[in-house]
Amino acid sequence: MGRRPSGLLMVGYLAVLRVAVKMDRERKRLAAEARAERARRRRERRRALELAARQQEAEVIEFSTHQTEEIFDQYAEPERRAVGD
């Protein structure tokens, strides 16, 4: 009879340890999932910022102040008229 209580204590202790190991595994799994989710959100945020930056880029158009070619004005000189008039 002297061994019976110690055996029950041992079985109870092993059961508690088994539950503790399951809880540790679950906690580690949840932490890994949370890290993966944070990394995914960072990637999505980075992609969104890059896309927004690309959409905000403007095309630069150069305007020259000096005209190199003479523009024809058909009304400037009455003797020079368009063909067919």
C-alpha cells in the first residue's frame, strides 16, 4: 500500500507534463502563425506603397521657349493661299 500513492502521484505528474507540452506546442504554433501574418502584412504594405509611388510619378515634358521652325499662317499674307482656293 505504501507504493500506491506515489504511483498515483507519478501518473498525475506525467499527465500534467503531457498537458503542459501540448500547451507549449500550441503557443509556439500560434506565435509562428502570428509572425507569418505580420510578415505577410509588411509585404502587402510595402507593395501598396511601391504601387502608390509608381502611380504618383509624373511624366516630365520639356517646353522650349524658342521656336526653331516658322509656323505657316495662311492669313498672314493674302497672296499665299492654300491650294484650291
